[in-house]
Amino acid sequence: MTDEPEDHEFSEGQGFDDPYDPFDLDPAEIAVDPEKVDSVDSHALPDMLAEENIDTDAVEPESLLDVGLEYVRLKRHEQATETLERAAQFAEKDRIEQEAWVNKGIAHAELEEYDAAIGAYREAISIDEDSEHAATAETNLASALWEFGRTEEALQHAERAVEIDPRFGEAWYNRGFFLNERGLAEDALNAFNNAIRLGYRSADLLEEKAIALEKLGEDERAEEVTKEAEALRSEQEEKLLE
């Protein structure tokens, strides 16, 4: 399903225990430069922000967002969920908060915490139902709902993602996946072709397209697409080993 979103996303809050003792911190020093944060120190930033009596006006939510996204990139998803929740808390119902919730959902999904992921995606959508990030939240929400077997609801959110942003290739792929699951092969094939035309191409997409073609009796074409999927997957695996 969906992996790493575009833009700040690679197209779901909870409390955390503090392992460190409290210490005094000058509020003027709380503005975070992500380049100065040691990505190996998984608790320094959250601990700083957990201190009481911090001047929240001095916190830079966008810097927190950048740190959270770096944790996602490094696949340190537990740290990402914590930092992104902080970013959302200090932002004010704007793009930064919405992006923080979307990526928090992605991190939870990577941890297979789908209930938390669903909650984060819903928070993101509630901020602005028609933005670019809302489209990402809708398509990722569809994936998380599918993990719970809520296929009908998943398809509704996949359709909503396409309505918000018709040029979002990953949303078209997700829509096609759910249509394929419901046996609507022709509609699924159209969705996959739309995704490809919009520049979204993956081994998973090609495998699903081959399934749709088989259901439609186009066995020869399905075999060709299956070979394309296998070649692309091999290419992707080789890159991971580099």
C-alpha cells in the first residue's frame, strides 16, 4: 500500500515516559535547529519540550517538523511519532500541524499501530479537508482502514483522495487496489493507468495491474506486466543493497 509520501512526506497523540531527570532550560534556547540535533539522541528533543514553564512562543514548530521527518527518514518511527506530536501541539491549525499529523500517522503505520495511525490521519483531515496534505491523509487513511478489514470505508476514503487531488498518482493506485479487492477489475485497471500517466509507478502497482488484466481475460498482457513488475522489483532491491 502507501509507503512514503511526496513533498515532506516519505505521498496517526500519546504520552511518553521521560528517562531523564528534569533540568532548567532557558526558553530562549528552545528554538530548534534540526541540523544541530543529533539524530542518534532519540530523547533529547522530546525531553526538552516536555519541561514545564517553557515559553511556547519560542518554539519553532517547523523545526520540530523537520526533526520528526528526519526520524521518519531514518526509520526511527517511535521517536518520529513523539516529535511530530510535539510539532502538531505547538503549531496553530495550519499547514505545519496538518503535515505533522499526516507524518505521525505514517510513522504509526510503519510500527503497525494502525489505530493510532487512523486517529492521526483524521486529525490532519479535520484541519483542512481540501488541501494537498488532506489528499495524502485520505489515501493513507484508506490503507490503515483496510488493515482492519474495513474495505468499504477504505474505498470511500481512497475515492475522496482522488477528488481532492486528481493529479495524485498514489491516490489513484490506492483507489485501484481497493476496486481490485472488490472485483471491479475494469475500474481498477483505469485507476492504475491513471496513476502511471501521472508518474506513479511501482512493482506493487504493476502486480495489481496484472491481476486486473487477468480478471479481464487479458492473460498475455497480464504476463507482460508481471514481468515488468518483477524487473522493477529486482531493480529496487539492487538499489537497496548499494
